[in-house]
Amino acid sequence: MGLAVVSLIASCQSPINNSAATGPATATITVDVAHPGHAVPDTLWGIFFEEINHAGDGGLYAELVQNRDFEANTLADGWRLDGTNAFTPLGARVTKWFTNDLPGWSYVAEGGADGEMAQESENPLNEQNPHSLRLTARTLGKRCGIVNSGYWGMNVQADAWYDLSFHARTENGQRLALVVSLENDDGSKISARATIPEISGNWRAYTLALHARLSDPHAHLVIEMVEPGSIWLDTVSLFPRDTFKHHPNGLRPDLAQMLADLHPGFLRFPGGCVVEGITVQNGFRWKDSIGDISQRRGGFDVWGYYNTYGLGFQEYMQLADDIGAKLVYVINVGMSCQARSRQPGEVTAGDALAPHVQESLDAIEYAMGPTNSDWGAKRAANGHPDPFKVDYVEIGNENNGTNYGSHYPVYYQAIKAKYPGILTIADAPPRNQTMLASPVECRDDHFYVEPARFFGMAHSYDNADRNGPKVYVGEYAVNRGVGRGNLLGALSEAVFMLNLERNSDVVIMASYAPLFENVNKRDWPVNLILYDSSRAVGRSSYQVQKMFSANRPDAVLPTQVDAPQIPFNVGQTNQTNINQIYALGGWDRKSGEVILKVVNPTSTNVTANISLNGASNLAKQGTATTLGNASPTAENTLDNPNVVVPVESHFTVTGAKFAYNFAPNSLTILRLPAAAN
Ligand code: AHR
């Protein structure tokens, strides 16, 4: 995914030859360098995190053990199972997300061993973890134990350290040892092995460091009895010692680094529909997601799997801090997910709303309160005495209708009264505005579309009300008509992003969604970053995000584009027309450069005559970064990660007017050192 540097001055062999464009120009781009427009906010490009597609558990969260707390089959109060379905108290149906009592775990008995593993609820570790696993060996045989498969395998690397921790107890005064090993996929090789000499008495925490000798991305954790007896286990956790920024309970370094490389202006968390939940109680419960992992209560995730909440409220804020992103915290507004819970949705009403509002205020106090405040003290006790800063709170996610109209003002007033500096965000569409008794400071627009729609929206915010609420485009992506995502989709997103950047006096923030996909569990058709246990790749859309972020100007430059239109019907049913060229100029004050972003979504070269009106002292050479491919359906995959990656080159600048040849299916970003007259 590195940036290849090609000098077109030294070599004209590149298929993208721009050093002296020849042939008839088919487009003109006129940039008014002398009259910079509005400033581009540094929050414009951010990231959206949601626990979907195993984005956290089995993804960014570095925990290697699946179902470490043995609660993956636990139903919340009032839920019931019926065959392959689970039903909420109000009758909303979801597919049962487990097929046995102990997902992720299997019992192993070899060479005449006789024993069992079972999920038990007597004498639990604590209220949040009502189940434990009992491992019993009656006859040891060759081996008698349990195996955890991780999330589609554990990535164990030679020479790396792994930290195991668990809680355990025995009964009747038994003192028993356990042997723990990291084994390769088929169990034929042992990478690390160690013994816990004595487990005894009531619940206690045990830790063990394992040093791996062999590498296998699909390794397993094996826990074996050493003598006959029974041991109860809970919160069995295995972390690589090498986490992002070396935080305990930390993040997978490669995935976190990919986020850092986007230099996001903000991090939106925790979603998405998980904010709302399939019931209100099932919405993100921040208080269950802080502190020692053995004290956290996980739960069903609206996207169809169990979530440990190991990646919790504080970990999100720590991540934002680590990558220099501002915080956008999305709160549940006393309503379950209207899009997914099927009617009847659940609404917290009457007297029940006040404590619910208080939950949100408590969250903000946990984040920002001084250490002598109730919740600030808890944050300090959990290892972060310095306050975080919550700049934005979104009131609900994709909520609407009468209930939202009446809940929104309650939350707005409570938050603004205590935290006037926080900018609140309301859910879009704002058609309920007449019902809203409080101002809308900013609204959240979402778009999941086919390519033609974004081409057609190239100027959709040009006429946005400059006196109305600011806009946060909180979720957007091309996820229709592009398979699992392809370059064409990414290019039409780039055209849409030109629209956002041009109108960034109104559109102050935007985040692509969803962010992550474990390729073994896709809940959403198209996602930005793909990975398995050991590999990760940014799709072409990721490259677009990265390029826009790295080339965010300080000010927009008025830009006029005259380009022919061509018919287009890829990925959609009806034919439409698209431009051969879309472009936007910007001014980078710090570096003294004109930045020109240009999308050629067609399958032919397009030469454009470019005029930089009012530019002087132009350097003789500019830099071009081009993301493109001969095929619009090209895409990066885990097996072929470098199909669509940016290529950097240099081109000769002959003056304020020059021609440039834009490659087929490409996003090109030109940077030209200049002075504005
Ligand atoms: O990004 C996936 C989902 O799309 C989000 O959870 C939700 O807000 C939207 O419907």
C-alpha cells in the first residue's frame, strides 16, 4: 500500500504520460487562485466506527480468544428463543446468533481421556458474567482439555509474547494444575507451552506469559488438565503484547495504523445502529464497557453476533487520542433501532426518560469530568486521570418521527445546559424540524448509493441553506452495483467528496461507512478496510479517503469545469450522463501550493486545459498522485492488495496555463507550488 514514486521527467514510459500532453483537449479547468474561498475545516474528513462485520471483536480489538467470558449465548432479560430465532420482549425477531452453548470453544479428549466441558451458572464470577466454563477430567488419557479457535484462527507469530489471563476456581479444596499451549492450525505443532502449577479455592485471577516459537495465523489456544478433577474458568483472555501504542487491552497495530494513516479529523463512535440496539436496553451501554474486562457485560450485537464490550467507551476515546482525532459520541435517545428492530420499536417514555438522559450526561462526565467528579474519578481509576475532550455529541442515530421530535429537545437542552461547548448533531432528515423545540446546530445526512447517484450529486450541496444547520455527512459509500466494492465506486465517492469539500462552509464533517470488515463475517455489502486474522488491505475507497485527507487544502478555490458528458449505465438500471472530468482546486497556505483534485471516471484518457488564474511564481515542476486502473472494476483484496494504489510522479509546469492528460478511471491530485496574486 506504499506510494510508488515515478518521475515522468526522467522517464516517459509510464502509461500515464503527462509531461507534455498532446492531442485535442477535451475539457477545461479554470481555477481562480487569486480569490480563495471559505476555509476548509480540519474536521472535514473523519472516520466512523461501529461494531459491525467484527470490526471490534475479531478485528481492531486485539483480543485473540473468542467468547472469552462464556456469555455468547446469554439472552438479555425478557428475550426468548424459538427455533433458530430470538425474540425481544416486544416481539422483534432476530436470527439466533449461536449454534451451541459455548461458541468458539471445543472439548478435546485423546488417548482414552474421559471428561467434559459445560457452561455453568452456579457460583458465577460476578453479576456481569453469570456463566463460566467447567472443565472436568475423569480420566486424563493422552490429553483432556479445551480449545479456543479465536476469531477464524489466532495470529501467533514466532518470537512474539502473548499474555494470557483468566479467572478460575475449584471446589472441595482441590488443587489442580493446568497446561496452556498455543498450537498450530491442525494441532500438530506447539508454538508455546507453560504450566499454571496450582489452581485452588474460590475465584482468583491468574496470568501467564507465553513466548511463541512458531508462526501460524490460524493458531489455537489449548488448556489441558494435568490431573483428574474440575476447574471453573471465566474471562479467558489472550492478547499479543504488541498492541497499538502498547496499551493493555489494546488494539491490533496494523489496523489501528491504517486508521492513523487516514489522519482523521474525528472519530465517530460507537455507531451506527448499535447505538440504538434492537431494544433500548440492547443499545450501546457505555457503563458496561468500562473498567476491568472481567467486570464488563457484553451482549447481542444488532449485526448478529455477540459483542464482549472489551473495546469500550474508554478504548474508543484512547484510540481517538492516539490518532489525533476529535470525538463524536453518538448517544441513544431512548429509542431502539427504527431501521432494524421492526415494529414495534421500543421507546423510553415518561418518567423513564430522565434516568436515560442522565446516562448520557454521565458518559460525558466520565470523558471530560475532573477527577473529583463522580465519573471523572472512575475514569482516573481506570487509568486515565487526564480528561478527554468530547467536541460533538450526536443525539440518536437515524431516528426520526414524532418520538424523535419530542426526545431530541430533552437531550439537547440537558447537554447544552451542562456542556455548552459541545456541538450537538441531530439525525437527518430534518423534516421534523417544526416539531423540534430546540435548535438544530448540525444534522447528519446518510447516503448508501450506486455510482450514478454520486456522479449526479456532484453539486448537491451547492445550494444548501447557508443560514441553516451545519451538515455532517455521517455515513456514505457506494455499495450498490459495485460488487464488494471497486474502483468505479471509489471514483464516484471521490466526485461526491469534491462536492463536500467545495461546500465545506456548510458540510463541516464527513465519514465513510462502514469502516471495517473481517472477511469471514460480512454483515454489510461494501466496507473500507478488509482483514483476516493476520492480513489487512485498504480497498480503493480507502485510498481515496487517504488521498483526500492528505490533500485537504486550507481554502477552497473557485473552480470552473467545462467537460463533455457521456452516457453512463454501469451498476444501475437506467442510463444517465456523467462528466468526463470533475475537479476542484484548493489552496494550501502552509506549503504554498495549489491543490487540484481531478476525477476522470471514463475509460478513456481525457486531456484538460488547466488555467490557474492569478497564480504567480509557479514552480517549474508539480507533483501528481494518481489512483487509477485500466479497469473500473479493479479492486484490492487480501491476496492482491496493490491493484489500486496511488502512484506519485512529477510533471513539468510551463506556466499558469498548461494541459494535463488524466488517465482513464482515475483520481489525480496535482500539487503546484505557487503564489497567489
Ligand atoms: O453503516 C451501517 C449502518 O447503516 C449503520 O449502522 C446505520 O446507521 C446505517 O443504517
